[in-house]
Amino acid sequence: MAPAPPTRDRLLSLDVFRGITVASMLLVNNPGTWSAMYWPLGHAAWHGWTPTDLIFPFFLFVVGVTTELSLRGRASGDAVKKIIRRGLLIVFIGLMLNWFPFYRDGNVPGYPDPTIADRMIYKITHIRIPGVLQRIGIVYMIAALIALKTTRRQQGIVVAVLLLGYWAVLTRGPLEPPEATVASSVDRALIGQNHLWAQSKTWDPEGPLSTVPAIATGLLGIMAAPWVRERRVRELSLIGAAGLIAGKVWDFAFPINKALWTSSYVIFTAGFACVLLALCIWLIDLKGVKGWTKPFEIYGVNPMLAFIGSGIMARVLGMAGLQLASYKLYYAPYFSPKLASLLWGLSFVLLWLGILAIFYRKRWILKI
């Protein structure tokens, strides 16, 4: 843990935007039951988008913004070591989170009466290698290293090459069903089916090929950072609107798709992020409307603790049966299924707000 930097060194609007993103991530990842959810709280079935599909790219976009802010004035050689160390550490933590609790709970295929050793061996031989933190670490590392060696114009060229190249590669095959895409073939070839997302088995939403355009999301955040730093709301709003329009137009030829992280999805979600971040800057920094911001600021200054800690807690609650038991006892009997599921998720978010508030008061931040 490290003490938080002085308030004057932080952009409140950026912390709030990041906090909204992280709190939303906890909400959609932790419903009372996956069988009853309001549609905005679930991902699009395949092509298309819902509000939930905006959360991850928003976070990567903010990673890009904060990366540019942190790299200003640093010597290149010193920065390279820190970037690589931090990126690899985030990937490692993601792998450990996927591995936790380090053994297979419940039935073990092929073992009618498995020992603890059988459970541990099965778990490590079926650990999911891709993941959210793994993608964050890789995107941060590559985007930051590119930013160190390029101008803003050159970064724009890199983004264009990545997105157009990905479009050309992915459209060499079908874009559906999920298991038939070029990205899924690369997932299986490079990682193997035992190490992919367990719910699909044949492809992974954070697979290696779809991580390539995700790097462009991080770079777009880096490119937008000067406007954020200088609170240039007009420029952010205009470029954001242009991104929204361009993404929707591209959608006709290359559908917006979160699982494939399509090029149209990159442009559309980056445009959306610019517009909403401009709104936060205008409302919070320029107009001084801050009465509502504290809960999101608390989430925003400690995003890694919120994500890692809540992931471990959710896993433990699920294994112990406490998540399902609390849902059935305190929520399901009194509310409609969808509302009960939402209220359980909101309770989880509020629980973590309380935990993070303690760290906020102590000025402790989990830095990686």
C-alpha cells in the first residue's frame, strides 16, 4: 500500500469517471442470480452493444489517459523498466486470480472420488490464461512503450494500422458463430481449449488476437490525455461525437462486437468515453458540481483493490454458498427476480464502497 498523492496532483473528474466505471464493473459482475437480469446489465448476445459492453473499454481508455499523464517528464530508460515491471505484474495477478482458489471445487471430470491432489492438478491444467487483468497489463505495457517512442501523429498512424489490419484479418473468415471466427481459431491454436474461458470452451473474449485492437483503445486514451489534462471539453466532445458516428457507420461493414473487440467497437466506445469524460470535466472541474462525486472518487482512487478484492470475495462467497443463501433469504422472497438480483448486486457494490472508504480515509492506495 502507498499513501495517496496530494489532491492537487489528481484530476477529480478523471477519478470520478474511473470510479463510475469500476463500480459499474462490480455491479454487472455480481448479480444476485445470472438467470434474472435487466438487459442493460448483461452483455450483448454477440453483435451489438449494451451499457455493460462499454465498461471494459472505458477502463482501458482511462488506463491510456493516466499512462500519458504519468509518463510526462520521465526519462525514457527509467520509464521502460517501470512499464514492463508493472505490466507483467498485472498479468501475473490476473493469472493468480484465475487460478484461485488453486483447486477444483465440485465435480472433477474423470475422477469419481478425487483427492485434493487431483483437484489441484486439474485446476492448474485447466487454468484460464486470458482474462481482464491480463488484457489490462498487456495493453498498458505495449501502449505505454509505443507512447514513449512516438509522437501523437505517429500514435494515430499506429491506431489506424492496428484497426484496419485487424479488420482485414478477421474478415478473412466468418464473424459468427463465435467458435468459427479467425479469433477463436487463434485462441485454440495459441492457448488450447483447456485454458480458455470455461463458459465457451472454444474461444475467449480476452483472447490474444482480440487484444491487438484493445491496444488501440489504450492508445486512443493516450492521445486524448492532453485534452483531458487541459480540460478542453470542446475538443473532447467533438472528437467523441465523431468517434460515435464513425463507429456506427463502420458497424454496417464490421459489426460492433465486444467479444471480438472489433475495430468499429474500438472507435465507438472511445468516442463514447470522450463524450462522457468531457461531461464529467465540464460538470465537476469547470462548474464545480461535486456534491455527488465522493462515492465514485473513493472507487476511482483505488481501482485495483476494488477489482482484485471483490473478485476474491465473490469467489469465496460463491464457494461457501453464502452468495446464493443471502440472495434467497433476503432478496428473492420480497422482490421480483430481476429487481432482487439487481438489489443484491447493489448491496455488493455498497459493501465494497464501505471497504474502500476505510482505505480512502487512511490514504492507502494499492499501487502496482
